[in-house]
Amino acid sequence: MPTSQDFYKRLTPIENFLAIADAGAYQALPNDWLVVITDVVNSTEAIEAGKYKDVNTAGGLAAIAVANALGGVEFPFVFGGDGVTILIPATERKQALDALAGTRALCRTMFGLELRVGIVPMTILQERGASVYLAKLRLSEKAQQAIMIGQGIEIAEALVKDAQIADTYLLPEDYRPEAEADFKGYICSWLDIPSPRGETVSLIVKILDPSIERTESRLRDILQTIHRLCGTETEHHPLSLANLAVSASLDSVRRNALVLHHAKKDFSYWWDFLTILLRDAALRLIPRSQSDFARTSIMNDADFRKFDGALKMVISCTTESRKSLVAYLETLAAEKNIAFGIHVADRAIMTCLLQSPTGHIHFIDAADGGYTLAAKQLKQQLKALQAQ
């Protein structure tokens, strides 16, 4: 018999990213689910201090830990550069909190970063007239991605960050987990990926009319324009087979092993250090024709575009096509239809690989700040609009 816990698992996946503009593809999140918001506090300052890889890693680890804690329970999540939004059934609250507490502790110990963790019940959001609607996008045979729409996520984030009431929703500082967080599935062995077309752009677009119908129409126009200006999905994909290369850095190996062992250099740490070192060496030494299979899988399962109330994409483009896209978005912004933020780099970073019961997902962002700096520009536009 179907249960609320199986809600996300039962969703029929859509097959094309353009279909996220179809309101009929979404179903309302059950009222006995929870919205989990995580983000790195003061992430902009950390990135400006050169810690952009640490911020991306801290932002993605929560999804890996929760996936391992929940076992076979499928749940939706969206990675945002310096954090992740996770939706879980209330029945899995304890397991998720243990995993999140362990993730917060690791971020402090290993990276010196503060990971904010908030949990907002759907019932609270519904009392405020907000909903969350979910769709599921098939990336490949083994990977699927959550698409979220509705004001619920935005309001949950506001509640978690409101200093006057945040304690109601934040994971308490004195919370003591009964189970240790498991980060199995984390891997960060790939070098930064040069753009196939000159620029790698992190883009965030917020549609200002919150109605689903208006969001649907505007989103479809924006996606079609991106395809017209920047090419098809294959053409604007931020990764390419030729540019994916495994790092030869011992620091990369050390980083992977430390995450897996909660920043502790015990005996098993050194065993994993050696295992990762040999695996990375093998990937570098095997014939390119054999390793291209792994690279193709990574490209197929790459998390480089999403929607969680705002359109977020990492795309490869030429300088000319990027300028044309910005001009188009500036026109929409001047008409007060959208607000947007953009960060331009010359390469992408692939921070984490999630290998868990929820599938294989590779988190992609632009280097040197990516989504976090794009979000900073977006917030400045929204603040300017409020002041008018």
C-alpha cells in the first residue's frame, strides 16, 4: 500500500529539462514531510578568502550523509553551491538529524566553516499559505534529480535565517547524535574542468511573480532563450570528455580520506588514503578509451541545472553568447519580471560524487565562487527592488 514515505519514489520522472516549465509535472509535497535547509554561514567571505572548494564541499556533504542515513528511502534534494535543500518524511527525522549534526561537526573541524542546519515542517509552511511542489527529472538510467516549485522553500529559508525566531527551527547546538554520520560516496579526485567554449557561467534567475502559472510561462521563455543563445544541452554542457582529468595531487587524496574519517588520521584513514591513491593512479594510467566510459557517465549524471524556486544553471558559453544572455536578462529585470545573478569563470569544479541509494549525482559549479557569488548579485538586485 502506498505511503507518504514513498511519495518521491512514486513520482513519474520527466525526461526533458524543458519539461520543468510544465506545471502539470508537479505534485504537492505531503504535509507530514520536513524541509531541511543547510548553508555555509558567511560563505561569500570564505570564498573571497580562497576557500571556494571548501565551501562547495561543505555545501554538498549534507546530502551524502542524509542519503547514507536514510538507506533505501528516496528523497529530493537540490544543491546550491554553499548548501543543500533536502526534503524528508517526518518518520526519518531522527536519522537525518544525526547525519546533519555529524556533517556540521566535520565542517567545523576540517574546514573551519559553520554549517547552518534548519528543519521546517510542511505544516508550518502551510499555515503561512506556502506550498512545495515536486517533479523528478531523469538524468540517466541510474540518476534522477529533484525539481522544486512554490514559495515553501523560500519561506523555509527565511524562517531559518530570521534571527528572532531561528532557534525554533535550527538544529540545537547541544544536539547529541546517536549514530555517526557516514560520508561514504564522497569523492573529489577531478581537476577543475576548463570550459569547452571559453567561459563557465553560474546563473541564478528568480522569477518575481510567485504564481505557478506565471512561473511556468516565464521559465519556458528563459530556457528557450538560453538554448537559442548558448546552444543545445550538448553545446552548453559545462563538462567535456576531453577536459575531464583526474588529479595527481596528494592533497586531493588526503582530503578525500579525511572526509571519510571525520578528519581523524586513524589506521583506517591510512588504508583509505592508499586505496584512493591507487584508484586515482589507475584512472590516470588506463587507456583513454577505457576511462572515457567513466567520463561519459559523469557527464550524463552531472547536476549542472536545477530549479528550486529559482533557476540555477552552470553553462559553458562564449563571451559573445554570455553577453547576449545577460542583455536579455537585464531587459526582463528592468521590467521587474525577474532578478538574477551571474558569476563568470573559465572552468567548472566537480566537488562531490553522491553514490548512495538515491543514485549517482555529480555536483557542478563554476570555479572561484560560482553559485555563491551569483547569489550575492541576486540578493543585491532583490534588495534594490524592495527599496523602490
